[in-house]
Amino acid sequence: MATAASLSEPQVLAHAKRRLFPETDEPNTYAVCDTQFGTDEWLHGEPIPAEVRERLAPFNHVRVGSGYPDLVGVRVLEDDLLAVERFGEHPPLIAIEAKGYTGTGTADVERGVVQAYDRLHEANAAYLAAPDDSITQSVRTLARELNVGVLGVDADGRVDPLEVPRVVGNRTSDEATAIRFQATAQGVADRSFGLNHPKNYLGVPLALYHPGETWDVLAERVVGAVDGARSGAAFLGLVEEGPRGVELTPMGREVVRFALGRYGSVDAALDEFDDWRGSRGRFCDVAPDWGLLTRRVVWTYPATRLLVEELQTMHGDGIADPSLVDLVEWLHVHHPTFTVELFVRGTDEVRSRVLDGDGDLRVGELRDGDVYHSPTVFQLKAMLYHAGIVTDRGAEPSRLDPTSDSWALREPLSSSS
């Protein structure tokens, strides 16, 4: 029979993650565990069970405060986990430090409290998770004084909040921002961009404004893949879920105004959309005005701004035609967390291949197209191509050669600009 003394750190963290982040597809929720838990072994000769690794995935190496928490995520937590019910309009950024029993039969819970406290320089709430029989009254007192939550884990995996923290407001680093971004409706996910032409997303606001049944209009006049178009439009910030269902955002209304100003009605605009079905031409060349609008819409997507600024910097440093491998290596130096979330598939198998236990890139693995996130290297890149931002369109990971896949800017600025 299992005992609390048999709980290792990965097991403790897996139970804590299940308690604080129970649903992987819950809106405005995202969490990653540190890359050290993506290895085959935890301690020498002590493998991490496959089911534990599966529960902990995805992995990334995210700096919060002066170190790397075992888990960092964003979610609206239940009332019994926090000392306040709400924190502004956005869910809090949460950090967890886990401690389990080692081969010597000890768990360094005091150190875990101090580590969790350090995360409060940037996180909104921090917790220590540890076997419940390792948590003494003095540990609870220390945690209470430092505003650190304490999660006690028993041998059966039950997690009880022994101390609950107050939510605090703190500055957010670039690394923590990447996790916050992943938790939003625009975060990079498998469902983010399923189609590779921007007209399919621009058509959604027009169909929504049209007096007919929205999704029938979209399917008949723009694209049959209604769900993909709707999801992509949401990720680009053109539509959002509102009290009455899917509604136009300010940017979505601007798309409608553009269509009305140019064509007089959305019906007339949709007629032209129908003519573009199956078009292989670059959108900014086939329809220059719509191409400029596409550029404006795509530019509001946070990943676009990051990519363009870094590609421009690379150009200024003499890397005028970077390959996908060049780009990911470069980005990982300057924005490691965002780079992994944007480009690398989130499965246990892929993240463990691409990142070592310290979060460093295994560059050789980047030469395999299958490790890349399709919505970025295929669909998002295709939209950047159609908007006139990069020179080459995207490719599906199965057909991708990362060493020759070009990410050159179509219109780079001179180094004197």
C-alpha cells in the first residue's frame, strides 16, 4: 500500500496540478511544468512513471522571480484555494513549488516555502505542494507570514489547501507574459489557426453582420470549414464570445466598415470573397486593399509583432534570410518561453526531445519538421505571406525542411533606419 513517505516530487506536483488545473480545455487557463520533469528519471535509478509525465506535460523552462518554478499557470481558482474571491478582470498567474520525499526520506519543505515566496515578485499567487505528513506547524506559520499557500498531498493523491494565499498584483516579466498569453483566447493552440488564407477569417465578421444565418452564409460564400474559420477569427481578435453568443470585436466591426465603404453592402463584398475560393495568389497582390487590411489585422496578433521585430533585428545583424532553425535558435536566446510555446508542439514526447532538463534547446532536434507547431509554421506563416510580411508561405510540418524554410522579411528596413 502506498504511503505519504513514498511520494516523490514529480508525483506531488502531478497531484497538485490535477487539483489546481483539472481541465486542460477550460477557457482562460494554461499551465506548464518545468523541463526537469520531462526527463526519464527524477533521482538516479528512479524513473518518472509515464502517467505522471503525461499529467505534467506540457513542459517549458519559465523564469519567474529569480528562479524557475516547478509549475507556472493561469487560471481562476476556486474560493477554497485563495484568500480572496476575485482578482480584477483577469485570472491570476500562479506558481507552484513542489517538494517530495528523497532517497534519504526527507522533504525540504522549508526551502520550498522560500522558493515560492521568491516567485511573488512576478506571480499573483504562489504555493508549496508537499506530502501532508512533512508539513509541520512551523512550516505553515512561515508560509502564512510570507503569503505562500500550502497544499498537503496524501498517499492517495488527495490535495488539501492547508494555507491559502492572498492574491497580489505584481509586475510581469516577458517570460510570465508568454504564459498569460497562452491562457487567453489568442494563445497558440492546436485549434488556433486551422486554415491558411486570411480571407477565411476576414469573412467571419461579414457573415456575422449579414442578415442571414451566420454560419450558413459563411459556408456558402466564404469557406466550408466553418469551425476553423470561426476559431481563427477569434484568435485574430475579430470576434469573441459575448452574452448573445459570437459577437464582433472593435477590429471585427472595422472589417465590416471597410467592406461597407468599399462595396456598399456586405453582400457585394461576399460576392468577391466567393470569387477568391481556391486562389493561390498572394492576397496582397490579388486584392491589394484587402491585403493592407489583412496586414493590419495580423499585426494586432502579439506573435506577429514579436516575429517581425526579431526578424528585423536579425536582418540588421546580417542574417537576411534566416531558416526556421536559425529563427528558433535566435528567438530562444531572447524570448525562451514564448519561443517554445509558439513553435514547439506541446506533447510530452516533443518537448522532451527539443528541451533538456535545464530548458536548453537540443538544436539537432529542430531539423525535424515534426517537432513544430503547425498553426505557427504553416497557417500563421501563410497569413504573414499573404499580408506581404514574409517572402515565403508556410508548409505543413510533414513537408517541412526547417533548415531551408525561409523566414525572410519581404520589406526589411535598412540598418540606418
